[in-house]
Amino acid sequence: MNYSKCRVCKEPAIIDLPRHNANFCGEHFIQLCRRQVEKAIKDHRMLDPKDRILVAVSGGKDSLAVWDLLIELGYQADGLYIGLGIGDYSPTSEGYAQRFADQRGLKLITVDLRQDFGYDIPTASRATGRVPCSACGLSKRHLFDSVAMENGYEVVVTGHNLDDEAAVLFGNTLRWDIDYLARQLPVLPATPGFPKKVKPLVRLTERETAAWCVVRGIDYLLDECPMALGNRHLAHKNTLNEVERQSPGAKALFYLNFVEKMAPLLASHGQEMVDGLGTCDSCGRPTTGTTCAFCRVVATSSAHEPVPVELVLSKKARAAYLSDRQET
Ligand code: AMP
Ligand code: FES
Ligand code: ZN
Ligand code: ZN
């Protein structure tokens, strides 16, 4: 790659960043990422040095990058990996998370849906009639909260980046889904029974988090989840990438200006949604009904025969998954 010179030191650059209208060498790219994350943490009052932090790690670039960044910035952060039982993808992704933790002497808590709760995501999808990503999102959100609360962590960090947040915002805006828009913030404060939830990578794109990992020598799982192939979220990312190609910086403005200018107008709406929670009669966590959605998924899915991942993939996703397996 020949990207001419670093904006800061004039040494050969390793990456071009059109939205900053500049190129950077490895050292100054790392400095830029660190500053963007520090700015996100400061602007949104995400973290305090005293916080006990739990980083949700999937073994992909974003969550390993955010864990690495937080440790580098001096925070105390342990990891949480959730085994979702998605074919070969889950054990492979766990390997990346575990190796990262072992190499740095960090603590990684692991929860396995099949071993600990008697189901996996493909089975939950079939048993409950939910699309896989919905069963998966619901299971992960419940476990992030419950593991954090049971183990005394004040904050849960996820690796959502600018591309993720802009794509979700785009989808919610296309539908004017006010309930979701009201909650789409880089920080959700702690409420009774729930930890604070923060996204320190909202100012970095996925190209930047991938480059962070390469420069820092972090080995991460390149594959996307086979169940996510062809979903709307990926289509929105592609659409926004096309907009970004034509107007560098548009993606960041779309998301960051939403957070600054629009989200405050929706704040009272978000408040209404957390009022009036009861207690789940099965797990004791807060819920709007008598049994929480997670415990209902556990009950239905653990009673169902295990369903292999191939059976719940769309035609296109199945073809891609099977051809990947043949290649490896
Ligand atoms: P995703 O929902 O796959 O886009 O992932 C969003 C964020 O959720 C990631 O950046 C991680 O912080 C977290 N995450 C995803 N999968 C897992 C997993 N299996 N275990 C723990 N955290 C996860
Ligand atoms: Fe959740 Fe793929 S990681 S469905
Ligand atoms: Zn430089
Ligand atoms: Zn429950």
C-alpha cells in the first residue's frame, strides 16, 4: 500500500482516512484512535477509573479492540464471552477471545447457553419462531445484565462501532421507530436491577477498529456470524458506505448529530419506557410481565430437540456457510 505521508510526522502512512482528510502512520493512527475513544468516554461520561467494568467480547475485532483500548487507558476491565451454540462459529470465536485474555493475563468469564441453560441460538430460533438475531440479541442482553449484576460490575461495555450505530439509526429512522430511537444512545445509565451500558467505540468506524487490531497485533475472528448474512443491518451498512464514499464524514455526522441534537428531544420518551417494572417469577430479574422474555425462551427452547445451524439459515446464508466449511 502506498498512502503517501502521515499528517503528523510525514513518515510513510499505513492508512488513509478520507473523513479526516488525512493519512496516518501506525503510531499516529493509534494515537488518533485513542483520542477518539477518550473523547467519547469524556463527552458522554461513560466511565470512571474506579468502575468495575465488564467488556462483552465476541472474539471479533470491535470487542477485542475496545477491551485492549480500555486496558491501555488504565481501566480495570474483565471480559464476558457468551457461547451461543452457532455451529463451528461459536467455538472458533471463543478461542479468539480466550487467547486474547490468556496472552494478556486478563480475566474472561464464559457462559455457555447449551451447558448452562440447555439451549442454543439455532434451537431457540426454531422453537420460538423468532429470527435467529432476535433470539440471540435477547439472550445476550439478558446475560450481559445478569452476569454484571451478580458479579458486582457497575458497567457493561460493548464493541458497537460507528458503522453499527449509524446502520441501526438508519433502520430506526426509516421506520420512525421512536421507542428504539429514544434508547439508541452511547450510554444507558444504570437503573434499579440494570448496570450502566456504554459504547466507547462510537467515534470509530469498523475499518478503523480492524486497523487498530492489525497495528496492535491482535488476532481476531474475521468471519461474520453465519446467521447474520444477508440481514437488513448489513444492507443498511452498505447503503451508508455508499453515502460515505460520496461525502466523506457523512456517516459520523448522521450519528453524532443525532446523539447531540435529536436524542435530547426524545429523552422523556425513553423515561416512560423504564417505569413500571415487576420481578420475573423464574429468575428474579426486572420484567414487564410475570416471567421475563429470557426465561420464556429458555423454557421453550430447552424442551426442544437441538436444531443444527444449517437448518435455520436462509438459502443464501446456508450456501455461504457450507462453502466456507468446505474451504477450511
Ligand atoms: P453484535 O450484536 O454481534 O453486533 O455484537 C455487538 C456487541 O455485542 C459486540 O461488539 C460485543 O461487545 C457483544 N457481543 C457479541 N457477541 C457476543 C458474545 N458471543 N459474547 C459476548 N459478547 C458478545
Ligand atoms: Fe447473534 Fe449471529 S451473533 S445471531
Ligand atoms: Zn506519523
Ligand atoms: Zn426471568
